[in-house]
Amino acid sequence: MKKITTTLLSMALGISTFAQTEITDTVSLSAGYANQKWYSLANDEQGTAQSKDNWDLGFEITGFSASIIANTQKASFMVYKTPFSIGNFNTLDTAGIAGWPTVFNSDTTWSIGAFNKGITSDPFDLGWGIYDMGTHFVNGDSCFVIKLSAASYKKFKIDNLGNGIYNFTYANIDGSSLQTHALAKATYPNKNFGYYDLTNNTEIDREPATANWDLTFVKYTTFIPSAYGVTGILSNKGLKVAEADNVPSVETYNNYSGATFNTPMNEIGYDWKSFNMSTGAYNVSHDTCYFIQTANGDIWKLRFTGFGGSANGDFMFGKTLLSTTGIEDVAGNTISKFSLYPNPVSNGELHVLFSSEKEVNDVTLTIMDITGKIISAQTMNLTAGFNTYSTSVDELSSGIYMIRLSAPGFTNVQKFVKQ
């Protein structure tokens, strides 16, 4: 259930003050934190909720680090980096496994997964293999043992990454049930990772496109200082987050201009809450908020209002869009992210404000209800400079609606509330 509140802020476009909405939202991972969810600050939950346990390995699709992550939050799941070279895969056994290092994903960057740990000073060493400048392949050089459960172990190697395809091999420790697989990056265009389930020997398409989400609500491993499972929020690639502590009035504090924005994906993380041993419930810090700069430059404020714990996995928070900036489309036309006012709107006209550095043709404004059903659409040409569009909302029923701005090379959506 979303709740709308408003504060007055000035528009950078030289317009008088307008109603800026705070949207109070809840994201639920269900009892026992059973799921993982992805979230867009502009457009709410993205994709479908995925079981946190429906994958074992994730292979980086976009980026240059060839990160391979492991689902170390599954019960009994563990990854060991063995002392065996890749040439000894067939004779690998688990004698001495108690002394082998266990490896985990980084909790600060998506670019270092569990299988990338142990990188040497060699700039071409990716942890699990070595990059060959001649062939442009990453050739595997390491063997791993993956503990799937108390009684199930697999030996595993990444043979190579070349031509956009991860080739890997795994089997039972005695060599039985040998499997080879090729996971192609092209299968998961514009996504961070493609996933794999070692139990069912199948690929899993589980996350939304990278451009469609900002935050993921998930269980993950942090280090305090040893590896420890926590539930919290990780940021997408390209996001920056500033934490403001000891704020006297977190509801009205919007001073992000002097804040230091950081890139670690766990900048929000888990420690905005603490467990109260007396009440058996979680306390949320009410003098802390976060300013989030999205990949396209928007600034949002996020403040937490509650946390349900393992009983329901509910994250409760308020979010406010504080600033918008221009984005550049593939044709080189810079169009400002548009603003809507008044928002919420009762009756009369809703005004859409945006600007363009150049003339842009075939721009479409579409009004949709919350299910995506199109109510109206209009195509127009933009002039260089400031543009306005007004539409009557008298015929709309009370509820949440969306306006989609589509121009050559990009599409963006803003929501408004009809009271």
C-alpha cells in the first residue's frame, strides 16, 4: 500500500514552488526472507520476485571483470578454492578440504565474485583464469569444490570465456554425473548476470534489465569481520549513495548538495536497523536518510520507517525525488527528465514540464493507468528550450497513473496521483 505525502520545493526551471511527493512504500521478501526483489525508485518493483535459493552461480554479462558470483546465502552452500590446477580436475579429491580457503562475493562491488577471489598482481589474472591478449579469451586455471548441501559436493572449473560464452565443467567428486555447459552472454542482453542452477543443470533468467532497477532487496554475505549473513539493500551498477546521519528532522532534510556520494553497492546495506532483544522486534534509525544518485543523474531521498524482520520480510520506507537532470539519447538530443505539477492533482489540468537542447521530433506522451492500460496518447515535436504540455484529469478516477515520455533513443515514466 502506497501513501502519498507532500512538501514544497522550488523547481530549478524558474517555476514557482510546486507540490513534491513523498511516496511511502513497502517491499516484502516474505517470511524468512524467502525472496529477492529488484526496485526502481521511479517505477517501483521490477520483474517478478525470485526465490533467493533458485540459483547457485551468476555469470557477469555486462562489464569487463568477468565476475562470477556464488549464492552463499543458501543453507549449507559453500565454495572452496582448491590447491589443484585446472589440469588436475579429473584427479581432484577432497582430502584436506578443511584447510582450503572458502571464498565469498565482495559486498562492495558486483565486479568481484567468489570465483574472482585470490587475484594476484598479474593485471590479467581474474582469479578463476588468465586473460590472453592474443586470443582475447580468459582461460581457466583453477579448480573449485562447491558444497551444495551437507551431503552433496561438486568439483567445478571454468574452462574459458571467449566470444561472449562462459564454458564450464562440473561433476561429482568421483567424476560421475559429468556436465559441461556454455552460458552465452547474448542470452541475457542488457542484464548484469545470467544465473545457473547446479542441481537441475539449467540456466535461470531471474533479474530485470540493468537499466530498469536501482536497488535490490536481498540476503547477502558481509564481513564483520568474518563472513556473516545479513538482509539489506544493495545498489545497482552506476548508482552513488550518500548517507546522512544524526539528521534533526529526517522528514524534511533535503540537503544533498554537500553530501559525499559513494559507489560501494552496500552503502545502504543492512545497518540502518538493529534488533531489540527486549521487544523481539527491529528498531529503525529515525535520524538517518540516504541520498541516491541514479545512473541518469536523478537525486532521490530514501528514509526507512520500519522493518518487519523474518516474520514477513517487510522493508518500509519513504522516497522523494529531489532533483532531475538531462539524459542524452542515441541521436544526441538532450531532453530533461520531465516533471509533473501539481502532483497529487485533484481536478483541472496536470502540467508536464520538460526541456530540450535541440528540436526533437516524434515525441510521444502517453497516459496509462497503473496496469499499463493506455488512456490517451499524443505525438508532438519539441522546440529547443523549455516546453510545457497540459492535460485535463477531470475524467480520471482517483488512483495512481503514469505518464510515459518516448523520444528517439529513450523512454521514461513518471507517476502522478489523481485524488
